[in-house]
Amino acid sequence: MKSHAAQAARFLEDAGRARWHDQALWFVREKRDRLARAVPGWEELRETAHAIKRHALANLPAYLEEFERQAAARGAVVHYAADAEEHNRTVLEIMTTRGAGLLAKSKSMLTEECGLNAFLEANGVEVVETDLGERIIQFAGERPSHIVMPAIHKKKEEVGEIFRRHLGTAAGESDPTALTRAARAHLREKFLAAPAGLSGVNFAVAETGAIVICTNEGNADLVTSLPDLHIAVMGVEKIVPKTRDLAVFTRLLARSATGQPVTAYTSHLVGPRPGQELHIVIVDNGRSDILKSAKFHRAAFCLRCGACLNTCPVFRRSGGHTYNYVIPGPIGTILAPHRDLKKYKDMPFASSLCGSCSAVCPVKIDIHRQIVLWRNEVVEAGHLGAVKSAVLKAATAVMSRTRLFAAAGAAGRRVLRLAPRFLYNNRLTIWGKTRDLPEMPARSFRAEYKRRRRTRAGDNSGHGDGPRSGSIERWSK
Ligand code: SF4
């Protein structure tokens, strides 16, 4: 498995794509800012969302029981799955016992996390993604590069070529409207033919047993209402206590995700429609472990809105496929280590620590702080790598001894002034690949500070307690 840095370097080789990816996501971020600014009390909304999540997840067993009771009372069947394997087996069993061999599916990051599609197809079930972006990457045999815009890395010309191969559209066709029409005609056949539909869940309301699904394309509404069998899958963290909590979350979600005041469809499903079976599969898959962690439990508050991805300078410039975990970007960097610290040890380093992710997160997760804490965990677990560990140990030894630090600084200034550039800017110094060192100053900050103090003391001698004229100007030079 290649590191994030190595894969990002490859992504950046296509400078045009990298620039366009960056600009496309920044456009969404700016839309989000405009919409957020237009809501009075936006920050209070974020605080409230954080408080609701904290309360709901601190009382999760009680709210899950209440949800199950209410959903069952309205005709749904609730299943629990401890992990991805149990989730996949549960879905397969529901499908096969009803003889359903075709599943129309709306977007769900949980199913990506569990590897559901591959599992079902290996067991003879045809799976059709009906979200346009998801269908594009399903045809392309890829995974989503973004949790909300799964095909954001694809240009329209590439989509045209994919559709030519899979849907028989004209060669060279890249008009988005024509391509969308072709996808619509193709998906309509699948919607009508599928005996079963599977959807994700954005919110599950404990007091009513309702599930709420927020989408823009309307595909989820067809998936959930046309077939006689609807399977809804959700992580345990999707529980909210009351219907009124949705007033907070739906206002935050669409604005944060895509810069819309509200998603085109916000569907509340309270039990199955007449003649339909509704199964709700509630999945843990490591979430309880996150919630048990004193340092990291807030990562479980995530709504999967994608705002932290859109704003992250590293994500925008490296693309979602460079992260080895199914959820990329800032939230992925703090979720992946929960699954396997050794395997995902480079994820917490895919960050500039600028804090922009935490600033936009609608549920106020302290993402950048958690990234730093994960870096500590990587170091303490000994996963940093021999070279980096040795360099950091040496740096710690020097920087924690004042005289040694001053002597090293003096030597460094002299050496770097004389040394040829290739000695410090070469293939081994990753930092120097795209940066140059500034010109070495004549004196250290410490020496300059002392010199100015001395000059000021000399200038002010004989002034007693009177005003120290000119000192402010001198300091500001
Ligand atoms: S961490 Fe926050 S900003 Fe990022 S996807 Fe989750 S809810 Fe959205």
C-alpha cells in the first residue's frame, strides 16, 4: 500500500486535474460560507448540534431501544449488526429469503465501509447504484473519492467515455445534460425491475421510529418506495432523540455539504408503505470503540457532510483516492486509525493542521486536535519509521537544551550560507522539494532581541520614570 504522500505526488503530476479539483471543491466551500453567513445564529446552531450529538450518543442504548420500539410499532423490522460481516450477511439473507436477485441502491457510505456491493455480487445479487455519481464510479470500478460527491475526480469527457462503454451513448458525447438523460433512462429500467431497494439513513428519530433520508436526485425516494422490499442501513450514531432535533441538523447539513439551504428531497419514512416490508439494519462496526475513547469519541458525531473535505488544502490538492481509507479527508484521517493504527499510520500526517476542518464542521468536532493526538499515538506505538524517529529524537535533544540549540543555530547559519543548495535541497529532503530555505540572517532571534534591549536601555538612560520616547517605533522596525 503506497503512502498518502506518494499517491498525492502522482495526483499532482496531472497539474490540470489537480487545479480543477481544487477549484471545484473551493467553489463548494465558498457556497457553504455564503449560506452559513446568511443564517442568524449559525454558531449557536453548531453548538446545539454538538450538544444534541453528545447527549444522544452518551445515552445511546436507551435511544436505540426507543427507536427500535417505535419503528417496530410502525411495522419495520429492526436488525443489529456488530460488524461489517454481520451487516453484509443480514442484507444478503433478507434478499435471498425473498428471492430478490436485483438491488437498486441509493448512496450509502456505510455500505462502502462494509464492502457490501462486492459481497452481494459475489453471492449472485446484482447491485445497481442509482445515485448518478455512484453509478459512474460503479461503472468505472472505482471507489468514491469524496463522501458526498463520489465522482468529483472525473471530468465530463471521462464520464462520456464510461457511458459510451456501458450505456452505448455516442462517442465523444460529453454534454452533462445528454449524459444525465442517458443515465436516467437506464436507471428507470432498473428502478422498475428491482424487487428490492436499499438506502442509507441520515437521521433516525428515537421518539417516532422514523428514518430521514436527505438527497438531491430523488433516486432514494424511488429506491425506498417502488420495491416491495426496502432495506435501510445505518450506523448507530445516526440516532437523534426527537423530531425537533431535525430542525437543527437539516439546516446545518445541506448548507455544510453543498452550500444549499436544504437538500432537494428530505424524506421522512415512518414505517413501510402499505404492502411493503421495511428492514432497518443498525450497524456498530467499531463505533462503540470510538465512543468509549475519552480522547477521540467526538469523531463519532460526524454527519458525513463532507465540509471538512471541501475546505482541507491537503484534500483539495491531493484527491480522495490518495487516502487509503474508504473515508478520505480530515474526518477519514481520524476515523481510519481506529480501525488499524499500523495500517493507516500515515493518515494523521495528511494534514496541514490549519484547523479549517474544525472551523467548518457543523457538529463542531475538534478534528485538527484529534489529528495531533493521533500523531502522538503513532509515535508512541513506534510506527513513525526509523529515519523520522531518529531525526525527531535528535531535534528533541537539541531543542530542549538552550545552549546546544544556540550553538546549533549559529553553526547552521554559517554552514547554510556557504553550503551548495543540493546538500540541503535534494531528493531526500521532502520538505525542500517544493520549498526553499529563506536567506540565513546574520544573527539569531535571541541575539537580535538582546541587541535591541541593549539599544533601548541606552536610549532611555537618564529618563527616569518618564515616557520612553521612540521605543515603540524601534520595536516595530
Ligand atoms: S467531520 Fe464534520 S465537517 Fe467533516 S464530514 Fe463529518 S460532520 Fe462534516
